[in-house]
Amino acid sequence: MSNNQKPTTNNIIGIIGSGAMGAGIAQVAATAGHSVIVYDNNDSALSKAKANLDSTFKKLIEKQKLTDEKAKSIIANIQFANDLNQFRNCGLIIEAIIENIDVKQKLFSDLEAIVSAHCILATNTSSLSIASIASACKKAERVIGIHFFNPAPLMPLVEIIPGILTDNAVTENSKKIIDSWGKVTVFTKDTPGFIVNRVARSFYGESIRIYEEGMADFATIDWALKTYGGFKMGPFELMDFIGNDINFKVTESVWTQFFFEPRFKPSLTQKRLYEAKLFGRKSGRGYYNYAEGVAMPQPKQDEELGKYIFNRVIVMLINEAIDSLYLQLATKEDLDLAMTKGVNYPKGLLKWADEIGLKNVYTSLDVLYELYNEDRYRPSILLKMMVRDEKKFYS
Ligand SMILES: NC(=O)c1ccc[n+]([C@@H]2O[C@H](COP(=O)([O-])OP(=O)(O)OC[C@H]3O[C@@H](n4cnc5c(N)ncnc54)[C@H](O)[C@@H]3O)[C@@H](O)[C@H]2O)c1
């Protein structure tokens, strides 16, 4: 711990940006008993967030998840501000504004001139590096990534991402605070997509590839992964749910930031959907057509094909998780927690690898690699070594 970075137990939490994520994080922090100040540079966004929070708490009372009294006390904990100077006494500020490096850097630099020396400045960025945001600050050691998932009140996972200059005390305090909010925290390195948005790429990418090769349609691929993998939603249903605009942009960003690593290569199929504004459920059409009266396509329930599809996608997911472990992105426990708590996978991928058998995973990947001669299918060196040494991830 550096001399000037004391552990903080300061109760006041600042949230900047009152959109989907900011409002959700404010709800979580206020429910945990903190005084929360929410700021947005757009007055109507701030009013909308206030109205949405009021209606969320009303619903929670109706469903008897909260008493009237409790809801009132939580709402009273949230203050809406239109001036950053009101953040002067915050112990932790979480930024959830537009995903733009210049705008975020300016905000962090402005904040540093207002807050105390001990205030932790956190970003909820999904795709920017913590190092680049922190570089705008004089005290880069106070900057950290605290990455919630959408919707923040419901999704248990939070990725904690220290940047290259982040003080250990800041990392520990951030974890302590977020743990106290009842969240499941995992530590990860400051690399593109962190854990979840990196490891999950193959769920979408390999499924689209299978479709592009003409092996199966969307409904059949979704059916295969739900039936043989136990995933709650198939990849095409999930991409339509997340939004093809967001999902495509995340894929493109991870691929670009990994210097065009072939495992993360985006697809033209999704790019065309994005260009045509076929974003999924929110626009009424994506891989599926959600217009009223339009029947959903039925899968071809062919067991052999279904098992082939599931196996091809799961070995790609597992390979990514193993390579992430090899590159010390996170511990094996955190890698598995991240996928079960961040994207509701039925099992952690490393645990799943043990169950399938590392040799089977390796052989499936090697067959694909030999067949396609494409780097995207190369097995992780860690997988190769573990097969050689007949090891498992968990005993
Ligand atoms: N939506 C998700 O699924 C998700 C999940 C995890 C992380 N994130 C990240 O969280 C952040 C916010 O995402 P979101 O989906 O809530 O966005 P959003 O568009 O719903 O909300 C962003 C808000 O920030 C405000 N804003 C923009 N510039 C500002 C500034 N300079 N100062 C103050 N307020 C400003 C906007 O008025 C808007 O209300 C982004 O960095 C995003 O990458 C999003």
C-alpha cells in the first residue's frame, strides 16, 4: 500500500452516467445502505433514471420483495446531481458514461481536481483499457475497472480490473466494497474484453461460422446448444437479446485490440445485420423476426448434427478459457465463476473441460485445425501440456 492511499470505508458512492448501467449500479449501492449521488450531463437522462428507479422500487414493493418503508429509505439514499462538485466527499466514484476514451479521460481528469486524495475512481468500461483511462489522472494508482453486467441489480458478477499502475490497496478496497454489496467479484487483468467478453466470443463466433458454412440454420444451432449444452439461451437468441449492434461492436473491438487474433474474428453475417439495423428484439428483427404473427422457425432435431454443433462450440469456448488461464488472465476458480455468474453458463468451462476429458477436447480442436488449416482452431499450449501430463483442472 502506498503511503497516501488509505483504505476507504467512506459511505458516499458517486455514480456518473445515469443510463442503463449507472442507474442499476446506483440501485445496488443504495440498497446496500450507501448514500449515493448520481450525475449525468443530460438532464432528461437524469429525470428518466429517477422515474425508472421509482417505478423499479414500486414493482419490488408490489412483488413483496421490499417493504414500503425499506424502499423509501433506499430511495432517500439516492441524490441526483447536476454538478460534479457535489462529488467532493465521495469515497468511491463509478463512471458509467458513453464508451468513448476522450470523453472518459476528460471526466477522470476533471474529477481528480474535485475529489479527495483517497477517493477511488472506477470505470465500468466494457472495452477500453484501464491504463488508457488512468493515464488522464495525476494519481493513476487510484483508478480501477469495476465492471458490472447488465442489468446490474440482477447479475451477480462484477469483474475487478486493476490497471498497470493501480495501487494494491485500491484493488483490495474496491473488492471489499463490491463484495459487501452482495456481488460475486473476480479479479482479471487489464486485457480486451476482460474475462467474460473475451471468453464468450466463441459462443457467438463459432455458431455463426457453423451457420455460414451451411451446416445448420439459426434455430437448429440454438436448439443444439440448449439441448446438449444446457445453455439457457442459444447463441442467436442471445445475440438478438443483447442487440446485434452491441454484440458486433464488442466482437470487433476485442478482435482489433488483440491485434486481429483469428479466434475473435467478426463475421460478415453479423456485420450485415448491424448495417441493416437488424439489432434483434429491440428493433423487432435480428436473426429472428419478432413481428406479431410471424412464426418462429423450427429446428431440425437431428441428434448427430446437434451433438456435432455443441461439441464444436464448447471446445472453442474451453480452449479460450484454458488459454486465458495460461496467460494468467485470472485464476481457474475466477474464470469458472465469471462464466457461470456473468453469463449464466450451466458450468464453468474448466470444470466442463475435465468432464468432457482434456484429451477429447484437444482431439476435437486438433481435427478442426488439421481440417481448416486456420489459426483460430489451434489448441492452447496449456491444453496440449496438460494432455501430455494427463492432468485435470480440478481433482
Ligand atoms: N449496457 C451494457 O450492457 C453494459 C454492460 C457493462 C458495461 N457497460 C459500460 O457501461 C458504460 C455505460 O453504458 P450504458 O449502457 O449504461 O450507456 P447508456 O447510453 O445507457 O448511458 C450513458 C449515460 O452517460 C451519460 N453521459 C454521456 N457522457 C457523459 C459525460 N461526459 N458526463 C456525464 N454523463 C455522460 C449519457 O447522458 C447517458 O445517460 C459504458 O462504458 C459501457 O461500455 C455497458
